[in-house]
Amino acid sequence: MLAETLEDFALKHTDLLIPNAIKGNERAFSQLMNLWYKRIYNFSYKYFGDHDMAMEVTQSTFISVHKAIKKLKDPSSFRSWVYRIALNKCYEEDRKMKRRSWLSIFQKDNDEEDKMLQLNHHTDDGFYNPDQVVEEKEMEDMVMKCLHEIPEEQRVIVIMKEYEGLKFREIAGSLNITESTAKSRLYYGLKAMKKQLEKRNIYKENAYGN
Amino acid sequence: METRSDQELMMEYLYSEMSADEKEKFEKLLSKNPTLQQELNELQGTRNQISISDKELVDPFMFSTGGSGSVWMATRIIGNGILKPAIGLAASISLVLLLGYFTNTSISTEDGYLSVSFGKSVQENSYKDQYITQAQFNVLIDQMNDSRSSFSSRLNGVENSVDTRFASLLTDDESINQSNTQNTQQLTDFAIQLQQDNLNFLEQYMAQSNTNQQRLIEGLLVEFSEFLEEQREEDLRSIQYSLKTLKDNQELTTQETNLVLATILNKVNTQNN
């Protein structure tokens, strides 16, 4: 899975770069940011379901990280720390753009450029299958819609755990809650997602496969 | 209903955050508890359903710090399409310059003129300034002097014409005054005549009006006197009727009185006998 590859790659290098970035090494910080911007962008994108909002949050997150990284005393907590900043930026943007509906993502599906970029995938055998790609895109849109129907505190943890792969310890650190609470919220978040999927009669082949 | 502990265990198991021992124990528990196993399968099924590939459509950030410590990122500039047109424009200009090089295009800005030629040398511009000779200059001066003389003579002619016209206007002024006096006299006479006519008309109207009013008043008085006469006669008839009624009543009263007296007298006589 691509996310895991990036995650491993980011983790491997983050530990080396953080001490230098804390000391004020701009190059180290720049490399650190290049390792993390996609993760933060995808986290923000799943939170809002909107490209522009996700870009805004990603940018403001790294500006805040740049300002505050010298105060980070424990480099090992960087992961939960950066997600906490990103989540706070999401809350800020959410407050600012409250009137803007997250549903706008589904209206933006008409954007040809965006659509073409999203459809620009190939199958494993190298052949492009537009029907399959469109079907997957529709499925993802529906999942995003379901994601935004569940309570916000559960949604954040589902995103952090399911899509960002944070440890329960890191989620607890980011949200300032206990690990037990994080697990409980995730449990109810998955249950809520199941209800939303069933409400829309969404079933996926191989759904019960492991 | 699952306990909180089971929820936590399921989450740890699903997301592989269990130690090997804990995992073995939990799998034993699952084998003995089909309900728990079923719920775990459902949760795993939900996980499979909600898997989404990352939307990695963002360009890498270009991070920089300004001299005053300010921070900016060029990604937004590129992403928002501010830089893209500039890059496109620069590429277009480069392409034009490259084509110009291969087609022997010559561009010159000599003497303040922009000249572009394709494969040929730049020819002298026909619109460049041309210097006149002394003879041409003298001819022009002569032409100007002739024009000035002609203009002066025409101006004098116009002045004479204006003077003549002005003098004739002064002469005409006396006749205009006489004419105005006559017109004023005629107007005065006309106004007096009009006033007299109006006066006569009003006198006739008033006389006619007085006669009509007199006749009307006389008619009204006659009608009023006739009305009074009729009222008086009506009143007289009413009075006569009332008197007659009174007289009749008096006679009836007398008859009744006589009858009563006769009755009384008859009773007295009867008692005496």
C-alpha cells in the first residue's frame, strides 16, 4: 500500500531530520516538510473533503510547525504533535468556513481537470480501465460522504487510525485523551460507518476478506 | 452487548497493536465466542469497505524564509495558477526567439523605430524625417507672405462693409422712431375705444339685469300674497269648524243636564209621594 510506504519512508527519515530542524536548519526542515506534506494534506482532505481547504490547512500547518518546532522537546512525539497542529488548523478553518458545506466536494466532481487527474491511474497489468476507475471513484466519494455523516470526534479518530495509521498512543497524544477513549471512539466510529454504508446499500466485493 | 474491554481488544486486534501473547489469548477467546467473532468480522468488513486511496494531487511545497523571518510557500502560487501563465508566456517568447534565429529574423530599434524583418535586411524607413532645402524654405516664406497680404486685403474689405452697414442702420433709426410714435398713438386710440365699448356693454347688461330682477321679485311677491290668502282662508275654515263643534258639544251638554235634572226631580217627587 502506497500510504504505508510513504509512512515508513517518512518515519525513517523524520527521526534524523527533526533534531536538525529543531536547531534551526532550514534545509532539514524543508526535507522534513517534503516527507510530511502529503500525509497532512490527505489527513486534511479526508477531514474536509475539499482540495482547497486541505491545501489551506496543510500550508498553515507547516507555517505553524516552522514557528514552533524549536519548542518541541521530544522528537519522538513529532508525529502526534504535527497531527495535533493539523487538527487544530482543521478546526480553525472549519469555524471560518462553517457556511461552506463539505458537500462541495461532490459538486466539484464536474471539474474536468480534477477528474482527469483522479482517473489517471493504471491497472497492474498496465492497461487503463476507465469503468473500473470511475466505479472506484464513485465508491470513494460515497465513503467520504459516509465519513462526514458520523460524529466529528469519531471521524477524526477513524481518519487518524484507518487512513493515517497512527498508533493509539499517538492518537491519544494528539487529541489529549486516553488510549482507552481513542479505542472506544474508533469502535463506535466503525459501527457508525457501517450504518451509513448500509443506509446507502453500499456493499463491496471481498468486504469480509482479510 | 460487548464490554468496554472487548471493544478495546477488538480494536487492538484489528489494527495489529497486540503483543503475540495477547493475540493468542484473544484468538482463543474468539474461537469460544461466535458472537464476538461475528462482530469482529463485521468490523473488518467495514474496514475493507471504507478503504480509500490517498488523494495525492498536491505539488511539492517550496519552502522558504524571508529576511525578516517571514515564511512563504510557493506551492500555492503554482497551484493557484499565478506562476503557470508566467511560465507559459516565457516559453512562448523563447519559442518565438528560437524561430527568429532560424528564419534569420532581424529586429532593429535604430533612430527610435522598431523594425522587424524576416530573412531580409531592414530597409530604410520611408517615414523617416526629411530635411528641406534653403530654396524650399524661401518659397514657403514667400507663400506665407502672399497669404498674409491676401488676408489683410480681405480683412479691410470686410471692415468697410461693416462700416457701411452700420451707417445705414443709424439712418434707419429715425424712421423707426417715427413709426413707433404712430404705432403708439394707434394703440392708445384702440385701447380707449375698447374701454368705451366695454363700458357701454356693461351699462346695457346692468339695465337688462335690473329689469329682469324687478320682474322676478314682483312675481315672487304676487305668488307669496296668494299663498298668504290661501292660508288665511284655510285658517278661517278651521276656526269655523271648531266653533261649530263647540256649539254642538254645548247643546249636547245642555240636553244631558236637562235629562239629569228631570230624573232627579222625578225621583224627589216619587219619594214625597
